Amino acid sequence: MPEAEINGIRIHYEERGNPEGEPIVFFHGALAAHRSFAGQFPAVAGTHRILAWDARGHGSSTHYGEEGNPWPNMDPRVMEQDAIAFLEQVAGGPAHVVGVSMGGITGSRIAAYRPDLLKSLTLISAASAPDPRFVQLFGRMTPDSFSEMEKRLFQRWHGEPYWRELASHFLDYFSKLRPERYPGEAVRAYTGPVLVAIATDDALLGPQHLVNWTTWFPQAKVHAPATGGHAFFADGRQGTKGMNEALVAFLGSL
């Protein structure tokens, strides 16, 4: 897997798909890795140049605690600057951006502060603003609260025992309302194509998030499956199929 030096750290990424196609860049969520989009890659591989990173502190990129990336460097502005540099250096400029959860927040910050780098924006299970649900849920969780399947994935993506330390820091971070993470109405700076996808049974995101996104992005198309939860896009079944169909139709309409 190739890597790039971004803001003094190593960023590993996967590149596949059509090298002549327009770039589509995937930003994963917290505690995940580029492989969490494995179900989406085949849907766009024939038409787009796929780039999917392991974000700072995740996967094979420079871990937190290593040189140049101290704990608990989770300032959203840092991730935003990493993403901007990745788009400029690796994608070579404007790209179709797909962001899930934390990666969606990163995508929304690009929309607000560097809209010139977006050909389109897809937000999947992305929060638009601080949500008391985060405090209630993450405040009582520990690394052992995750399911056995999630633990196996985290171990595979990040290694043992590092994933536990990573999880502990993220649970602490998300257990506090942090309005500075979210650009809010500043996303109106981006007026290009938008797709917003949130499952209606997402336990982390209340209905206000979809209302906010479609208010700030009146041009947005919406994919709102009834079931599947926060990670509906990666279930390998109807959630993945529905997300892929929505994404392919969205990109095909541009």
C-alpha cells in the first residue's frame, strides 16, 4: 500500500479503480480504516480513481504516540488539514469526497473552508452538530463495551493493544460536547453536489442532523434507509447494496 508524507507524518492509503477516472476519496470514521469501505470500492472501480486513506492515528498510518503525532492529537482542524493536503498532494486537486461519521465531519469542514477542493460531497452517518447522545453513550463505554466482531476488526486494523488505547482516547473525546468540531452553517460556502445518507434507526444521530444537512445544503440528495444503524453502509447486505446504488446514481447524475 502506498504512503504519503502529510504534515510530518506517514499517511497510508489504497489506490485502485480506473486510473483515468475522476478521483474519489474515501475518509473513514473513528476507530476504522480504509478497509471499512471494501463494500463500496467495486461499485465505483470501473468509473473512478479510488483513493482511501488510513487517517492519522489509524491503521498503517503514523499512530498516536509516535514521533510527530502525540496523544491525543484529535483536534478536528488537524484532521481537516491532513485531508486538504491529501487532496492536493495525492488526489492532485478537486475530488469526489465520501466521508463516514468522523470522516464526514472532515468532509463538511472541507466544504466550509476549502470548497474549491470538492467535485461532490457524500456524507454518510455524519453528525452536523454536537449531540447529547454522544455524551450519554460514549461516557459510559470502555473498549470492552464493543462487540466481539468490532473488537476483532479493531485488532486487525490497528493491532493489539494499540486499538484499546485508541478507543479509550476517542471514547473520552466523544463523551464531551465539542462544538468546535463542527463547521455548522459555514458549509453553505460549498454549493456543489451533495448526497446525505443517514439510517433512520441510527442510535447516534437523531433526526435533526438530516434536517440540518438538507437546510444548509438545499441541493442535497438524500438516502435514508429504515434500518442498519450507524454502519449500515458496511453490512455486506441490503445496507451496502442500497448505499452503493445511491452513490452510483448520484455520481452518474453529475
